[in-house]
Amino acid sequence: MEARHPTRDYVREEVLPTTFCPGCYNGIVMNAMALAFKELGIYDLRSYVFVSGIGCASWIPNPYLKADSIHTLHGRAIPVATGIKLAKPSLNVIVIAGDGDLASIGGNHLIHAARRNMDILVIMVNNLVYAMTRGQQSPTTPQGFITITTPYGNFEKPFDISRIIVETNANYVARWCIVNFPQLKESIKEALAKYNRGFRFIEIWAPCITYVVRYEGKTAGGALKEMSKKCVPLSDYEKLPMEKRDGCIAVGVFKKELKPSFIDLYKSYVEKAVGGVNGI
């Protein structure tokens, strides 16, 4: 009997094969999510809503996942997700988008949703460029990277998005490279189950296969081998002298808390306001 692949329970097979470039790491992200749902015993996604903006990673939920999804404007996934959660707090709201969508045009929405500890899970697939529009420099493009808009190498310092979100009121922050598949899957499970309130942010370092990996003359497999050396567990990274940290990517869970979320505080606020009105 042929073994059934876990993604088949969650992916709309009528729209397969995907439109992702050959070798694109988005398929690994989809697989990690499917396994996380499967291992948590979640097969019915009717209580889940996926929201995405514009970009390659934004295609993961829509059209491929068997769930309700909203494909909204570039950079506006988080405010739309916020509106959904406020309107129907019983829903589990997940944003899946790229670095161009979340860290650039949607950057303000990202930090303020984290500041509010809004009850949504945000998965940012960081492919290091604006991949859908042919690989322009993005806010996360590493220094020295050659892109079509930085032909002599990017001279700007990039955002370290996970570190920024750690400094907000978010409950959960993690970063994994696409080679850290078991850890990524477990992190998604944690954010869905154990730490299932407030703002949860998972960054996935997954270089664009076309405009980063092949642009540098590498193969998908070669890039994975390279990442396996560059992506260093957070505890090991912090022991490295400063001069040896260049070129390394710290991965792990940076923060996990269960502080009251925005929805928790909003309910209390409404009860207080209603009590005040009735007491007049």
C-alpha cells in the first residue's frame, strides 16, 4: 500500500502542480505546516483562516491550502488578519507572507500588531529579495548581495526582523533556516498549541531559488548544504566572538511567553466600559 504524503490532507490537489519555481523552498514550508497540523491531530481547518498579501510566499495559503483564505493587498495582510480576529475571535488566524510584504510595505503593521500582542500567528518566509517582481533588494537583503537593483552589491544594513519583534510585546518569536525542518515543524506546533495566544512570529530563512541561489551560481542542494553550516543554534551563536558572527544566522526560539493577549485585554476593557455605562 502506497504511503499517503501528509500534505495531501491539506492541499487542494486540483490546483497542483504549484506555480513555484523548480526547487523553490516554499514546498518545504507547506510540508512543515502539514506535518504540524497532522501531529497535533488537526485535520479539519474550518476554524482556521489564512491571510496573505502579495508575493511568492503569499501563494502558499491561496490557492493551495484546503482552508478559508484571503489574498489581500501588498503589505496589508496583518491589518486584514487583525480585523478578522476582532470580528470572530473564535477563529485561528494565520498570516503567511514574505519579507517584502511584511518587512517593507507592511513593516509598520507588523511592529504594531506585535506591540499590541494581537492574537495572530505570522509566518514570514524570508527569501531575501522581492522575488515575485524579479529579485530587487528588500529590507532583509544581506550586505554584499548582488541583486538587479544592487549590481555592485547591497551596501545597506538589513533588518534583523526576529530581533526587532523580540523587543516588542509579542508572545512568541522564532527563526529557523529552511534546513532546520524538524525544529521548524515543532515551532509551528508550539505556536498553534502550547503558545496559542497573542502575537506569534516565525521567520523562515529560505533564499529565493531563482533570484538569490541561481543568481549566485549555486544549486538548491548546494545552498541547503551552505545553510546547514551558516545557521547556528542561538546558544552557540551567542558564544561566538563578534568577529566570527559575520555570515552566521542565529536560529532558535528567541522568546516564548503567555502574557495576556490583545483579545484578552480588549474583552476586559469592554466589560469595564459596559459596567461604567450601566452604572451611570
